[in-house]
Amino acid sequence: QPKKGKQKKEKKTQKVLSPEKIEQLEQNYQLALAKFQEGNYTDAKHYIDIVTDEREGDPNFRNGEAATLKKLVQEGLDELVRLKKIEQEEIERKKRQVKISKWLEKAKDAVAKRQVEAAQSYFNEIYKLDPENIDVTPLKIELDAYIEEKKLKEQEEAIKKAKRQAMVDKLAPGKALYLKGDWYKSIDRLEKFIREKNIDEDLIKEATTMLKDGQRQLKLIVDPLLSKARSFKEGEDLKQAYETYGEVLKYDPSSEEALNNRDTIFITLRNRSRKVYRDALVAESLSLFNKAKERFQEVQQISPINSEYYIKATEKLKNYLE
């Protein structure tokens, strides 16, 4: 009984379409079907939506067929969207590839020309478009190898430059003395420099040239003085010989002739000065002041300046007024 009541109720609410409406819906259905078969899913959806919307209340019209067609149309639309998306992605991919190709050519050129910053900039542009681009890898390896090689060369150059500067610094004192005309000291420094190990050939050559010239310059000064000192010695003017040998030693403190002769002469002059000075003291004690004065003056004449007896005689003469 309840079921019959329900069926009666449904029959009372069921909508019956007019023949004209049914004909109109049928036309839309056929249009939807035709458009679907043509692949025009947009129009097909338009027509099938009319059918499914306007047949409400009369589910018997094309029951099942309309729903199936609508599902197929929607699937067709979905496929179109999918294909459109794939197509758009392909277009974008090709655009990216064109850009990548341009950046890649620039990167290759920059790497070939060893333009490090430019090449790295191009790499970054490529990676923005294609993070896993395999064409960049060999270029990057090549560039990194160049950067490392350059770094090593710069380090080697810096070490080489530092070593060179150390050599130049070692030469500098001797060179400065040479340029100042201090021949003896420059000779000593330059000889020590030449004996150094691992010195560049050009610096050794420069030092040798200065050394030879310094030796020549010193010889030009010392030889005439030595000759003059010998003459004084041969002429028994020992005081002048002593003083002249002293001049030699000012320029060449290592002169053996000057050192040996000066010491010998000094001893001789000291002995003579002592004898004459004692004679002067004896004369002075006997009140022979003129004789004493003459002897003190003789001490001055034969004694080296600032020697012991020269100073003593000078002090004594201060008591003898003209």
C-alpha cells in the first residue's frame, strides 16, 4: 500500500513535455551529437546542456543517452584542455630553448675568450631557465680549470716577485753606497752580494759592474796617496808619510801597506819624540828655556798630530810666550 501511494504521488509531480518541446530537445540533442562527432566539444556542450537542463521533469527523454553524451563531451573538453596545456608547455619549452641556445653561444664565446665574469653570468641565466642543463657542465669545468690555473699562476708570480724583491733588497745597501761614492764600503757589500746563492743573473751582472767600477774608483784615489806616502818615507819625512798613510786608511781601511807602514812609522816617531821630549825636559830643568822651547817645537814637528808627545809638547809650549 505505501508503495502505491508513493507511485501515485510521483505520477502527480511528473512533468510531461509537449510534442513541440520534445522535438526541440531532439534537435538540440542531434546538434550536440553532430558537434561531438566533429570534435567541436564547445558547441556540443552548449547543445547538450540545453537538453539536460530543459528536459528536467521528464527523465524519460533520451534517458541515459543524454547523460552519456554529456560525459563524453566533458571528457572531450578535458582532453582539449590537456592537449592545449601540453601545446602551451611545448611553446614555452621552445621559447626557453631559443633563449638557452642564445645564452649558450654567448657562454661558449666567453669561455673561449676567458671572460670569467661574463661566462658565469651566462651560466646563471641558463640555469634559471633549465637548472639541469647538461651543456653548461663541460663549459663550467673548462672555466673552473682556467680559473684554478690562473690562480696558481698568480700565486707563482707572487712568489717569484717576492723572491725577486728580496734579491733587489739585498743589493740595495751596496748599490746605495756605490751611488754615494763610498767605494770601500760598497765594495765590501757588493762582494758579499755576489757570493749569495740563487741570485738572478742580471742582478749579479749589475753588482759586478758596480764592484769593478768601485774598485777602480778606489784605486784612483788610493794609489796616488800610497805613492806619495812612499816618497815621504824614502825622504825620511816620516811624519808626512804617517799622515799620508792615514789618509789612505780613510778611503781603504784594509790597505795592508798603509796599516803595516803606519804602525812601524808610529813606533819610530814615538821613540824619536820621546827622546827629544826628554831632552827638552832636561833643558827646561837647567833653565835653558830657549833650547827647551826648540826641543818642544821639534817634538811637534816630528810627532803625529794628536799623538801622546805632540799633545804634551803643545801643552808645554803654552808656557813659552813669544
